[in-house]
Amino acid sequence: MAEERFNAEAHYKGDSFEWIVLVHGFGGSARTWKRQIDLFEKHYNLLVLEMHTRKVDECLDLDKVCKLISNTLDHYKIEKAHFLGFSFSSLICLRFAVLYPEAVRSLIMGGGIIKFNLRTRSLLFLAITFKNMINYMLLYRFFAYIIMPKKNHQLSRTIFVNEAKKLGYDEFCKWLDLIPQTTNGLAWIDALDENIKVLYVSGNEDYLFLKDTFKYSKKIRNSRFEIIEKCGHVCSIEQYDKFNIIVLRYLNPNGCTGVCSNAHVKQGYRSCNHWEHGERREIPGIIY
């Protein structure tokens, strides 16, 4: 009998190309990665997970989610890959890297989360408390607005709300109940293999998560942090062109030509490296 796994779509370019596994956020789907798929499939093999299409009755726990991801990699005969997560799924990717370090080349965290602060824990408590009293789409719309409040965040809000409509109440509750299991993010950082490099990419208008993620990313020895100006939480949609260039340059700094050379950049103070002798240093970086 085949092992349980997530649904996924594979974009195969060839045996000589590395794999990127795209792990969508809470309420998202493969469609939220469209702007990345269109570009990345020209340079990498892609495995795009569809975690919400696997309808099951039982409760999920975080390690089971990681096991299902591992089984999905085995099904497609992927031994090692870069993992691209977003928002809540950045915590799933981090946990996966702790449990299955042999399968991870690097972690790329868009709108990344490491630790929930008092404000975000309070919002999570409200969501769990009222999930049985209020229509789940009202809750989802409310939290989408809290996370992405500005006019330039509207496209991201609309896309994620439209995707969440397809979840259904039971699926929404199942994944909502999973979020409190991710509160050990700091411990996972300590347990992370120091040879795994980690890139965080956030918008400077990511009001809920940027400050704490930047702070705690300093605990990861092989980490880099990029901040996109005038951009909110879902930078992979809102400013996808800049997000894509950052990711491609990170994965292949010597081979990112063509699309990367078209980017408008200016020198600033927005990149941080943490790759040398365990010492974190600020370096002149790139502001997009």
C-alpha cells in the first residue's frame, strides 16, 4: 500500500537541474505561486505542493505534515531540494529541515515567521476561540486585512481570500488548530543543521512579523535577510518580480543573468549575511 502523501504538480526540466519544493501558506494553493512557477520552471525542476486538496477526517499534527511532505518527495524520487515556503509554511519548512535535514539544500522563507509575539498570539487565540461561532470566511477576511491592511496589499488580500473560499470550514479549522504547534520555532532554530543556508525575504510593511523575524533570524548561523521596500507581507505576489530576482540570485549568485540584470537596484543597508565564522555582520546590500 502506497504511503499517504500530499497532492502536487511537478514541473520537470531535466535530471541535471536541482529541485525547488514550493510550500504554500495557510489557505493558499499552488495558484498562489503562479508568478514564481512561470519563471523558476525555466531554471529548476519544481514540485508545487497542494496541501489543502488532501481531504482527511483525522486531525493533523505538524510532524505528520512533514512526514506527508517527505512521502511526496519519495513519490517523485526527489532526494534533495531547496524549499520555498511562505508565511505560516515557513514554519513548516523549518520543522521539516530539523526532521529531514538530508533532504534540504536550503530554505527560502517569504514573509517568514519564526516566533509569534504577544500581538500575534492574541490574534491566534481569538481565531481559535471564535472559529465555532463565526463564519470562517469572515474570520479569514478579518485576519487578511490585519496582516495586509494597505491599499498596495489589496491584490494579495484578494487572492488569498479567494483561495480560502475553496477550503471549507473543516479544512480551515484543521489547519488553524495546527498553528499553535509551531510555537517552538526558536528551539527548531537551535536544532537546525548549521550547513543548511536560510534566506528570509520580507516586505518593509510586514507589520506583524518583520521585526521579530529579523531579530530571531540572527540566531541562524547561515542566514541572510532581504527586505523589499514599499511592500507588505505577501511580497511574492505584491512585488513578485523583485522577490523572484532575490531568490534566483540567492540560489545561483554567479549564474543569474538575463532577468536578474534587468532589475533596478540601488545600494542600501538591507542585506544581512551570517555565513562567516559564526559572526553576523551588516553589509551594504540591495534595496529593491
